[in-house]
Amino acid sequence: MNISIQVSATLYLKDPTSSEIGLKILTEGIQLMQDLGFEAFTFKKLAQNIQSTEATIYRYFENKHYFLLYLINWYWGIISYRLMLATTNVTDKRQQLTNSIAVLTGLPDSSHPGYIAEEMKLKQIVIHESGKALHTKMVDDENQNGIYLNYKSIVSTVAELVKTIDPSFPYPEMLISNLIENANHQRFFSVHLPRLTNTSPEQDAVEAFSHLIIQKVLQS
Amino acid sequence: MNISIQVSATLYLKDPTSSEIGLKILTEGIQLMQDLGFEAFTFKKLAQNIQSTEATIYRYFENKHYFLLYLINWYWGIISYRLMLATTNVTDKRQQLTNSIAVLTGLPDSSHPGYIAEEMKLKQIVIHESGKALHTKMVDDENQNGIYLNYKSIVSTVAELVKTIDPSFPYPEMLISNLIENANHQRFFSVHLPRLTNTSPEQDAVEAFSHLIIQKVLQS
DNA sequence: ACAAAAATAATAGTATTACTATCGAAATTG
DNA sequence: CAATTTCGATAGTAATACTATTATTTTTGT
């Protein structure tokens, strides 16, 4: 199912991919998180959905905050894997960057290599909930525990490409983290506050915007 | 105190600027929201801090979610006012845009015209908590109630400038909302996840990055 | 200056959430 | 097949996010 996507072991008490019920917690949990949003999501409701009990879920995850972190980490693991697929055997650095930007800011679809069934739902969760996972008083501790390594390594890898292509550009990490965050923001705006953006669910322009920025900003 | 900063009346039950205790709710509330973060902030704690009771605060604000929305709306009201100050009597459209980008992405300091004491604290709250206010199942209702008008009007005004300067640029609103959101994100990263950015609290590069993007992306 | 109205403080109470604890039954494993 | 882990069922607790009531203080209109 997971094609060995890595999720940091500090995020769970017991590996949810190691048992039937753990996998049910994940798949039903993703669905419920999407349906209810982080605030209204509770382990009690999830337990009812999988015909189990709160106590069982608490044996896998410390609390719903960690459960959300797990899902987000999983998402970035998938993206990391797709980034790798999109750049291996591509010799031109420019093309590697273009492909990377496509993976980071484009919309996934089932034709992409490495596509995983949960990716779409996880992406929605990342768009709607990742701010709540990150902007917490516990960020620094969690960062210390390696919880953001997947994300940081993605930014770092693509920023290195930027540095190779245009060593004079002074803000490579800022550029990449901006494009990643922007993609999620704009897709949220496109649905809920369309006046703030020029993309729509029908005519998605996020990837095109991102390529334009890269093209205008980097000298090759 | 407020220099007539407008905050949407749908955000409060009773205008907190209309009484002593209302003003105390605001000033102490800002402080407590900053100190505790949205999750740990409660009306009970705020009531203790101002030597009053929960019930009194509930007469001013429906709940802490609306209280946060009020603070964020207030912040954008201040920015709106500073935007106006930064562009009136400036004839050159390019210069108007540059000044606007400075207001939107730069750091406020007490020497700026229109500086308000609470601005710095409010900015910190916007950086840390605005995602939690926005990414909610109630966004659409709140948007209907005009709660994001301040923010939308800022993006719209500056996007109009972009359109005047470069009518061929296809994503004016996306560009501006991106630069605004990015400024807050990068400042959060600079403190908590410095590997994701190229700005730091000591050497703030957010405004410079924003000017660079504008300069490279728009043809004049 | 004073009666009427509004605002506040003090207190109590409720439903829900986010857990923790216990314990017997079922499943797994060595 | 005995030992261990896992799970389900149930109970319980502290905190949160409110709502309700009432007595007291403050404000306001005249």
C-alpha cells in the first residue's frame, strides 16, 4: 500500500501500518479528518466509525495533534517519492527543476508515476489543516524530534537545484518554501475566497504561476 | 486609540471600544493570545487577568474564535490605513506599488506614519494564529458576513496597481495575496524552521525578496 | 437629583472533549 | 500450548466552552 513511504517513528506510539485495525484508523481517519476538519475530529468519533474504541486508537497515537502530524508527514513522504521519480534520469538541471515545481505545485492525478490512492485526500488535509499542526507552541520540540525532516529535505533538495542553476539568486529556500505554501493557499482561496486569487478549481493556474515566477526570477 | 480603524460589526456582540472593560478585554486579550496561543487561550483566563468574569466577556464576543477574527480584522484595518498613508500624494504608480509592498511585507516600526502601539503584537498574532481563524468549516458563512472585506479590499487595491503597471500580467491578485501570506510564513519559518528560509530576525530579507519578485515579474 | 435601564460580578450548572485506568476476552507468538 | 500482547468494554476525571440566574453597581435620560 505505502511503497515504503517513510513516516517518522516519533509520530506514533505503535505503527498503524502494522495491523489491520491500524490501517483502518488511517484510512477512516483520513476520511473523517477531511469530512469534519481538525477541530470537530475526535478519536471517539473515529472509534465509532471503525467499530472500535477510543482506548485502541490511543494505543496507536498520542492524540489527534500527532495523528494530524502523521498524515501530513505521510503526504510529504509521498511528495518526496514523486520528486525522486520526476528527477531521476533527467540530465538537464533546468528540466529537473521544472519537473520538481510541477510535482510541488501541480495537481496530482492517477496517471502520475507513483500516484497513491490516498494522495488526493491527504492533499486536501494538508491544504486545510497543516497550519493548525505547525503554528503551535510545540513546534520547536517537534522540530527537534525530526518531525519536519521530510518537508525540510524537500525544500533543501529543490533549493539546491536553484543554487546550481542560478548561484547568484539570494533566496533559494525562501523561493521554494514560498511556492509550496502558496500552492496550498491559492487552492484554498480558489474555493473559499476567490477574489484573492486568479486560479479556480476548473481552470487551475497555480502550477503555471509557479513556473512563471521561476522563469522570471532565475537567470540561466 | 484606534484612529477610527474599522472592524466589522458582525464580529462582536457589543463594541469593545465603547467601554473601559471592553478596552481592557482587547489590550489584555492581545497580550494573552500572544503569550498562550489560540489553543490555550480561554475567556476564563482572560477574565481572571482583567479581574472580571467569563460572562462579561461573552457579552462582548460570541466566542474566542470571533475574538481572534476581531483582532485579525483590526490588524488588516491598521494595514489598510497605513497603505492609504503610503500611497496618497505619490503620483508614480510604480512608486505607489513599491510603497504598498513595503507596508504589506516590511516590518512595522514606531517611526512609520500611522503606527499604532498594538500593531506589533497584532502582527505576531496574525503570523501565528490567522491560519486557525481562516481554515475552518465556517469560512464561507463568515465571508458572506463580510468578515474578510478588509483583507480582500487590500488585495484588490494593490492588485489594481499591478494591473495598471503591467496589464499583461495574468495573476495580479494571486501575486499580491501570495506576497502577503509569504511574508507571514517566512517570518514564522525564520524563528522556528530556519532551514526553510533565507531571512532571519536579525537580517530581515522578506521585504527585499518581495520587491525582487515584483521587479522581475512585472514589465513596466 | 432620581427613577429606569443597562452593565457587571458572582455563582452555579451542563454537555463535550481529551484524555487515563481497569480488566476480562481474544488473538498472536515463541 | 503457555505467555504475552492486543483489543473491547466500561468507567471515570479535569478542563473547556459555554448558558442561566440573580443581586449589585453604574450609566443615562429627564
